[in-house]
Amino acid sequence: MKDVSTIAIMIPARNEENNIKETIECLLMLEKKLQKYKFEIVVVDDGSKDKTVEILKKLPVSIVERFDRGYSALGLPELAETHNSGFKYISDNFENIKYLMVVGADTTFDENYIDLLLEEFDTNEKLVMAAGRIENTTAAKNAVRGSGRIIRYKFWTEFGELLPTNYYAWESYPIYYALMKGYQTKTVNNAIMYTKREPLALVDWKRYGIQMKEIGYRWPYVMHRAMREVLKLRFKRAFRLLIGFFQKSVNKYPVEMREYVRNYQKHQIVNRLNIFKSQKFV
């Protein structure tokens, strides 16, 4: 057992009595396939009023119970505090951690999901964060979804082991930090996960717009995102996205990180224009 490293898994949960058992049972099944790793599963109960905690007490997991703030913090900066409760428990209680994984309480995975991600880490020392994609969806090559995200723990300790709690875009912060520092992040497209809820279905799109402004997104990117929603006849989403982005007062990311994002997007825009021009004149 001395050669067995730990994958510490943090699951935030609030009123997930209908989902949490299936998620944990899926992870336990995946653990059986891995010979070099053991799982330490930590569930942070974020003030559930249903039977979530009662179910968890019958499962082989550690439970961190938080008080009920009286509302769901989805899309708000204070949700980072829930995650940090789990991360702190992990750093205080487990040793020999090689990877950290974040899992949504309604998420399950293909049986080869973790294997595929670990293969990427094994072949690329600069890769510090990776995730698969939700079934029947697409994802940018280095976007790295929040649920299903695996993080190299050596990088996580360098990062500080805790998420910032003063940004709406707290979940994206470690991605841009990693890229700015010269590390790599990756979406592994053949690693598939499943969720009970439609991606972005519960998102407050005004908060989504605030996130984009915090990070330093260029306005053409935001307009493109809004137009995608308009074309799907989701006018309210597009309107709230723009309201959030163009409001004046937000707590912006550090200047160096915002400049990295803006320069990256500038290159992306130029590349797409060049591709468009080359296709137009072929």
C-alpha cells in the first residue's frame, strides 16, 4: 500500500438526496479499476434540508457539514467557500495526494473516464488540470469543466489550495492562473461524463456576464455568446448576459491575468478572421 497514491475527491452537495448515492457508487466502481490509486471522497453538505446527510452517513465518505445560508449560492462568490471547506479538510486529513478531483453531486462517468485523464497527465508534465466533456456537448480545448475536473496536486499546493472568494468567476480562476504561469489545461474529448441537469440550465446569465467582465473578456466574444442564445430563441439569457457584462462595478481579476486573457482572445479572433478570409477566396 506504500506505493498507492491518493486521489482526493471533493463533492459539494445541497439537497441532492436523489443523486448523491449514484454519484458516489460510480466513483467507488471506478476506484476498483485503479491499482495505483486509492480514493478519499469528501462531501461538503451545503446546508441540505432533505435526506442528503442521512444518505451520506451510510456511505464510505467523509462529510463536512456547513450551515444553511438560506439560499443556493450557485453562481455566487460565496459558493467558493463551500468548495474551500472541502479542500481544507483534504489538506488537513490526507497524505500522499497526487491528484485532486472535483465532482458535481449529480455527475457520473464512463468506466474509463479517470484512466483517460491520468494517461494525459502521465505523458505531459506541464498538464496540471484536465476534464472530460458531458455527453452530447462540446467544450473548448482548455476550458476544463468544473465537475469532473482533475488537478495535479503539486500544482494545487503551488496555487495555494484554496479558491478566491471575491469573484463570481472563482471556478475559472485556477485555469487562467495555470495558463498564465505557462502550465497547460486540457479538455479530453473522449472522456465522457453524465449529469442529471442540462448544462447551464440553472445559471443566472447576468452573473455569467459579470464573470466574463471580471476575467477580462473582449466584447466581441461576449456578443458572439449572446447571439448564440438569440439564435436558439433564448432572448432572456442573451439580455441578462449583456446586462451583467456591461454593468460598471465588478471586482476584476488581477491585471496580469486579464491581459493574458485579452491577448489570447485577440489571437483567437485574428486566427478566425484569417481562416474566414482564406475560405472566402478559395
